[in-house]
Amino acid sequence: MSDKIEVENLNLFYKDFQALKDVNINIRENRISALIGPSGCGKSTFLRVLNRMNDLYEGVRVEGNVLLDGNDIYKDNVDVVALRKRVGMVFQRPNPFPMSIYDNVAYGPRIHGKRNKKALDELVEMSLRGAALWDEVHDRLLKPALGLSGGQQQRLCIARLLAVEPDVLLMDEPSSALDPISTLKIEELIQVLKNDYTIVIVTHNMQQAARVSDYTAFFLNGELIEYGETEEIFTRPRDRRTEDYITGRFG
Ligand SMILES: Nc1ncnc2c1ncn2[C@@H]1O[C@H](COP(=O)(O)OP(=O)(O)OP(=O)(O)O)[C@@H](O)[C@H]1O
């Protein structure tokens, strides 16, 4: 099994404040890696490092190397739009565009130049199937996406990502705004998606991290304290601070 992403000596500053401190981590290909840790420890910041979303914030400075398939994504000549196509992101709250279900999924491919109706139809169907949503929406593709339930909207956002054929899916607490049944569906979907994608997920929910992920990284105050196989982290943590966190003693 190979490493999809290698992060070496990563430091990130928001102006004077250092949010990530000398982080070293390798993210395995076609596996699910969960990022856990108390609020403010830098999980979302780290996630945004992986597709350069932090570039959108003023005063952010990144040091170190972040290699995707061996190539540094922070080099000056990197095409950030292409990078974000390869490394897609799903957010806490589903954020479909105010347009039809079909157009939400076709949006990305159209921007990237796909215009052929038949090819788009196929891609939309494939993406909705990939996001386990096709059966629920195939007879109302032209209806507004905002009419879907929250859980369906989140799967639509995943379909929207899949349509631009990424390699890596970043998920920032993708089910925190959802009810338990929708959460379960998202978790099942994530398990299936790992066959084709490398997935990094931020979660506050310890059970969720234990249920869905293969690897777990525990962050505290911007430091990566411990990273390893999820089963190890949850049953035999090496660091006292990890143990305190997963047993609920703080955070
Ligand atoms: N755009 C920003 N400008 C300045 N500081 C920021 C910015 N975004 C995050 N921070 C700070 O960086 C630190 C890490 O924040 P981050 O959101 O990455 O943590 P987190 O672990 O994801 O937290 P949570 O679980 O609450 O979402 C926090 O102290 C936060 O206040």
C-alpha cells in the first residue's frame, strides 16, 4: 500500500498565530484517515492544507512540504484549480447550489469543458450512483436540489465532487448536521468510496472515527500527537494525551 500524500515538517501561521506545528504525516492511498482532537486543535486547518483552501484566507503562511503523488502542491507553478479538482472537499453543512439536482452535479464538468448532453447525462447518473443517491432522485433530476433532505443534500454534494473525478476526498465533519439515519448512510457511503478514493475526514464523533476509519490522527494545540491504525489508537494509544482524549477525560 502506498502513500497518497506525504506531509513533512508542516508549519502553518495565521498572521502571528501558529495553528500547525511541525506536522509530519503520510496519508495512505485508498484508505480512510480520521482527524480527531479537541475544538481548535487545527483539524480543519490541516484538512484545508491538503487542497490549499487556506490560500483563500488573508495572512496565512505555510512552511514545509506537502506532496501529492510525490509532487509538492505548494510549488509556485501549481495550478490550484486543478489541484482542488483532484482533492475535493465536503463541508459540515451541505451546500448545494440553488439549482436543479442535475445541474448541481453537471456544474463542475461543464466548467471543465464537458458540454455533450449524452456524456453529461451519463456522468450525472454515475456520480449520483457513486454517492448512493440515484435511486432516490432519478425521477426528479430537474427539481431543485434545495428540496432534498439534509442527508440527501450532503450526498448530492458528494456526487458533485465525484463528477469532476477527484483522487482525494476531504470531509470536514460531513455528518455533524445530520440525523442518525442520514449519518449512517454517509458512513456506509464513505466505506464504499474508499475503494476508489483516498479519504480524509475530520470528526468530533469518536465512535464515528472508530467505526469508519482505517487510520486515526490525534491533534492537540496544533501538534500531531499520535497517528496510527485506528484500532491501535483506540485500544492501545501510546501517548497519555491520546488516551485521555479518547476516554473523554478532556475535549
Ligand atoms: N482564518 C483564520 N484566521 C485566524 N485564525 C484561525 C483561522 N481559522 C482558524 N484559526 C485558528 O486556528 C486554530 C485551529 O482552528 P481549526 O478550525 O483548524 O481547529 P479545529 O480543530 O478544526 O476546530 P473545530 O473542531 O472547533 O472545528 C484555532 O485556534 C482557530 O481559532
